Amino acid sequence: MMSTLDEQMCERTIPLKAGAERERSPFARMLRRLARDPGGVFGLTVLTALIVIAILAPLIAPHDPYELGADLPFAQPSLLHLFGTDNLGRDELSRVIFGARISLAVSVFAGLMALVLAMPLGLSSGFAGGWIDSVVTRVFDTIFAFPGILLGVGLMAVLGANLTNVVIAVAIINVPTLGRLVRGAVIAQRNEDYVEAARSIGATPIWVVTRHVVPNILPPVLVQMTLVMTETVLLEAAFSFLGLGNRPPTPSWGTMLSEGRNFLGSAWWLGFFPGVAITVMVLGLNALGDALRIALNPRGA
Amino acid sequence: MISYAVTRLLQAIPVLFLTSLIVFFFIRLVPGDPAVTMAGQNGTPQQIEAMRHRWGLDKPMVTQYLIWIGGVAHGDFGDAYGTQTPVSTVILQRIPATLHLAIGTLLVIVVFGTPIGVFTALRPNHPLSRIVAFGNALALATPTFWLGILLILFFAVWLRLLPPSGYISITENPILAIRNLILPCVTLGTAGAAVLSRFLKSSISEVLGSDFIRTAQAKGLRNRAIVVRHVLKVALLPVITVMAIQFGYLLGGAVVTESIFGWPGIGRLILDSISNGEYLVVQGTMLVFVATFIVVNVLADVTYALLNPRIRYRH
């Protein structure tokens, strides 16, 4: 089935660079293009580093992130504690390192959940049209009419403040964005010859969509997924900051900033380093998204 | 044109209806019973029951919804449980603070976003334009609340130039009001300014490449005249749409920003009301939020159509 995608990609690239890119899989080709783009390299590096840090957190962290009084409270950044210590004398660097686990886990799970919810909705409304399309579009419009944070605050109040519910809330917030994109992409594909060809040999709509349409709309969906993950990182941090997400003492970057803001006068580092971590992660994801967009669409925007 | 605006507003009615349903049933799923809260810690079961009856919370959900939505249709949002003042009054009291914040933020977005966008489009290879591109990426990656913390740290704690929090009405004391507004508005507006300048840049570059600009150059118009009279006139159109979308983000961002800067606006009202189980306040405020958002979008679309002849003549 990948042949459909392959042929499509080849048709696009080969006339320009005759046979220059003949890797077997589109994935390998995409990685190669990413590696040539400085933004792509930066994004991949940040993401890989974060994954490594999150997995190896217990090995990398210089101290136990929960250990009270690892040093005096509010110790300034020093060689012993690179990011200083917090109001309970815990090592801030270790807490930032463990915080990567939460940001990464929430963004991956919420992104996947949004995809699982948005794909069937967007596919059916785009491909079937008619009343299904009207209903789904109205529902998307309504979710979209709520500012994201506000919807999240409401959802968190209903569901209760914990990380699982952050994942659910953030996924729901992102469903309309992703669903609309899928719907638009499907509508663009619906009247292509290959769809008609598949139908004419008797393929059922479900077969046509899953086997033929989905592989063709994957590139824009993949790009949008990086944006969804960005949004997710920012929302998780915002919820934890408002006290609606992660609960102390588990270190999450948002929670750490929320605690640190009470000590800005005496310990600036508590309001600084967790924010740097969030910003670097989001910068990396954004750069990766931009590079993916270019890599997957060689004819340019 | 009027019929276009009316159609767009009519299309918003099902969305508003769905919103009212969602908000109403959603808030009732939040753990906690307002009747218990109102009866107080030592409330007897009889007192709780009396409270429930007094506020109609003992009626079936559907009846409660119909009573509420019937009132809303007449502009009556019900009374707040705690203070027993009309919800509309509660919301109106909070609007000035949020309005200050919204107008200030839009100013920040336009005042910073427009010149930066125009400059980077006209001089794409200038070293400053590269710095701006990086700055924009940074601005879009920085969480609003962290930017707020950094600004407080720098301007309020270290330099002691500006107050870290608090709201003063502009009618009360214009100078103090503006001093209090600067940090929250910059916090909330930075990302928007980055979006606007990026958008303007691509929109201007696109116009600069089009045929009628080449014609203008060929007939010997000076560059300044071309930019002001031809390019900006076309390139500024999509800005209206961007600003309308920004307004939505602004409403959401207000919840976080108001919480950082101790700002007594609508965003804080929603947060507080959810935790206090003030059903009617949450329902009313959410509905007002969504309605505002929809109206702003319709206004933006209509303005866009009015200024764009290609759409204007179609209606």
C-alpha cells in the first residue's frame, strides 16, 4: 500500500532531481532532508536529548529530586547545585531533569489521544460529507469557540486535578484543530483519480479511506502533530502553574514555576530555570515542525 | 453586505446554543454541591434542603436548564449564590479591568508587530531582520506565565521601576493605571506581536512579488509611494483576520495573566467561581466569553469583506 505514497512522492521529486533520492522508504528520505536543515537538526537534537534525559533521569540527576535539605534552602546556583536549591533545600537541577519526564509523557500521550479522536471524526466528516459533516463541523466549531485554557480549566474542574486528566483535557482541546486539518486534507483527496479508481473496482468507503486516503494525508497530519505537542507542553505547564494539573511534590516545570514565583525576591533561579526548560523544548518542537513541513513538501509552500 | 453579516450572526446561534448546553451540564459535573457550601459547615440536612429548594437545585436538570436559558434570553443570568447579586452585575463589575488589559494588549501587539513586520518584509536580508526572526521564534516558544514572571523579576523586583501587581482604573489615575498596565499587557501581547509581524512579513512579501507592483515600479513611482499606497493597502487586509484570532487567544491568556498579576478581571472571576461552585456565574461568564469571541470574528469577517472589493461585490 505504501506504493501509492511512494509513487506520489516520486512523481513530485524525480523530475527535479533525477534519481537523486532513491531511498527505499519515505521515512528515510524525510530524515535525510531533515538532517540537511539546521532547524531540523536543532529540533531533532532537542527532542532526542529530552527523551534521553527523561528516560535516564535517575542516572543523570546529581541529587534525589525529593530529598529535603540536600543543602540549605535557597542555596544560590553553585558548582554543587548548578541551578541552586529551592525553599525546601531540594536540588533544582535534579527537579528540572525529572520534570522532563512529565512534559514529555503528557505531550506524547495527549498528542496520540488527540490523533486517535480526531482521525475518525475528520475522516468520516470529510469523506462522507452530508449530515455527518454538518454535525462534526458544528461540534468542532463549538469546542473551538472556547479559548483553549478556559476549556481546559473547566475540564480540569470536572475531571479533577491530576496528570491523567491533564492528558485528557489537552487532547480534547486539540481535537478540533487536528480534526479540521484531517477533514480539509480528505476533501482535497476525495475527488482524486486514485479514489475513483479504487471505488470503481468495488472497494468499500472504509477500505478506500484507510488504505488509500490516510497514507496520502499523513504528511500534513505529521506536521500538525508537532504543533499539537507544542501546545500540549505549554498547556500542561499552564495547568500545573494554576494548580490544576500536577500535584507537588512531583516535579513538573509548571508546578516549579508556580512555587518559585513566591520567592522571586530572594531566589530568582526558582523562577528562571524551569521556564528555560519549557522554552527550549517548545523551540525544538517548533523548529522540528517547520523543518518537517519543508521536508515533506519539496515543492515549497 | 448587511445580509452577509446577518447570515454570519445567524450561523452563530447553533454554536451559542450548544455552548450553553455544554456549559450548563458541564459545571454540574464538577464535584461538590453548592447547596452544602451555602448552608455552611454546620448546616443541617434541612438547611441544605432549604437551600436546594431556594435556588431551584431540586428541580430536574432539564427544567433548571430551561429556566436558566429562558432568563438569559431576557438578559437575566440569575443571581450569584454567595452574594445574591445578579450575575450580570457581577460580570459587569469585572469587565473594566479585563477591558483595560485587552485594549492595552492589542496596542502592544499593533505598536510592536506592525513596524517590525513591515521592516523585515522590506529588508529581508538586513541583520536586524535575522535577529527579529529569532526573537519571534523565542516569543512564540515562551509560556505566557513565565514571561510574566521574568518581567516581574526584572522590572519590579530588581529595577523597581514598575509595580509587580495590582489594577488601577485609568479614570482614577491615568499615570498609575498605565504603570500598572505595562507588565501585564507586554506579557500577554508579546506572542501576538510575533504572530502579527510574521504574518505581515509574508503578506507584504507576497504583494511585493505581484504584477501590479512591477507596473507601479515601471511607471516610475518612488519606493515610498509604492509601499504606502499600493503594498500596505493590500497587505494590511489579512491583518484583520489575524487580530480577530489573536483576540481569542487574548481571552484565554487573560485567565493566566490575571492570575499572575492579581488582576480583578473576568479570567480570575471564572477561576474563582469554578472553585466556589458558583454555577450561574460560571455559566453566564463562559457564555459571554464565547459570544464575544463569535461577535469579534463576525465583525472581522465583515470588515474584511467591506475592505476587499473581490468579496464586497459578491454579496
